[in-house]
Amino acid sequence: MSMLRQQLVRLARVGALAELLVDDYARLGFARGSHVKVLEIVHGGPIEGGCLIKFVLGASGIVCYQEKDGLRALPARPAAVPDPPLAQPVSEPPQPEEPLLYFLRDPSRLICLRLVSSSELGRLASNVVDAMLSIVRLSRKDIMRVDTYQDECPILEQLHSKGIWQSETFSAVASIKCFDGSMLSAVGLGSNLKTRDRAVHLSLATALTLELLKGCPADLLASTHQVMEDFPVLGALVKEARQIKERADEERPPPPPPPAPTPLPPTPTHEECYDFARQFMVFHENPNLWFSVGRIGGENV
């Protein structure tokens, strides 16, 4: 290797950084002193016995050539010293995954469903609730809905007191009038209105399905099973809702026994009845006055 090539190798190494010593590329924003990355050393350049250096200008992706005198090699950077083990960030333990469904047993026995914005379940919410409402000849227009902020929401107060969904600040309660005249309600929670819409629709569809499966005419029951087959997600929600309701009812303490009936006093004797009556009646010893007791309207009784 010639002396010139040895100097060139020392001057710039492929893959290393070099300093630009000319203003040829100032119009591109790279004046003298800019740092460039060496891509290739091209031997046999326009100068006899010389060579060119192929380099790239910054992150712009522009490839340029420069004679060896136009570049100066930069000293190698010191190797990165790894952080000591104690300086490594301590990974937090995985947080328990919050439930999708929760059952508020007291006082209204409400099914609560919470969705996160990225949940795939939400995409089917409108179709599922429309299919279930059509069975009972209703539509989304028949849903009565109330959204409540946490400061005025007893539902969120109960959930937060149990450590459930403490990041949620709004609840949506949807209600419909069932075919038997009763009202059916369910709760949906989500971080924004769109997610809350989807959550409350899925929650209401689940509650309606459970209600119909408890007992309804045969044609409605067959339609309910058909919707569950068409939307397996509904079947999965119904199964999970049943399980959490059963667990909640099992954990409920048994009601206290009714108080024992108070025993009746013994039947009074004739003498006790006589003594009791003497407190309120006056008895005359004169036989002539016997029939004057209890005179009403001038006649004896």
C-alpha cells in the first residue's frame, strides 16, 4: 500500500465521521466544520495518485465526493460505558388486569361493562344491541340513557370503593321497557363518549339476553339463541355475566332469621275477667237498680 493510501486510511475510515474542510456544500446547509459520514474511499481520483472520498451529508441522504484534502478525520469516540446495574431502571411489577364486567348486586342488580378505546369488542356493539332490541320490537331510539359525572354518581362511588375502574369519571346507564312492563337497566363505562356508547350498548344487550333466557315465549327464546350464534361475543359476555352474578350471590351473607314470635299470654280465668271488669263498672247492691245500668234512650237493655 502506498504512503498516500496509508495516510488516507488514517485520514478517514469507512463508516466513521469526518469534518468537512471546504465550503463547497454550503448552499445545501453544510458549511465548513460540518460532520459527515464516510461511505467509501474511491482510489484513482482526478488527481494523479490521489483519490476521492464518498460521503453522505447528514440525514438528508445526499451522497457527495470530496478530495482527501477536503476532509479531516475525527478522533474516535470513546466507547459507551454501560450504566452500573444499580442505575438500571427497576421494572414495575405487572399490574393486575381490570375486569371487563362487574355486577353491582345492591341495590339494583346492575351489570356494568367497561371498554378501553382500543378494544375490538366495541366494533360489534351497535350490531349486537340492534339485533337484541329487534327481538322485543324495540330500537336504539327507545333506550333511555343517563350519563353522570363521578361526583354525583352513586354507581361510580360503589365501584371506586371496591377498587374497580378508579380511572373512570363518567358512567352511562341505559334503560328499556321490557315486554312484561318492567324496566331493564345496564351500565357502560369508557374514557370517552364513543367508547362509552359502545360499552353501554354491549352491557344492555347482555342484560336483555339474560332476561330473555330466564323465561320468555318460545319464539323470542329461539330468536335470542340465533343472535347469540350470529354474534359469539354476545354468548361469551352472557356466560361471563352469569358467572359473576352467581359468585356475587354466593358471597352475599344469608339474611338474619326472623325474630321469634312473642308467646301469647295464658287465657284469663273468669275470676280475672271479673276483677278486670270491676275497674270500669259500678255494681249496685239494690235489686231495684239492677235494670237501670246501661239505660239507653229511656229503655233498659
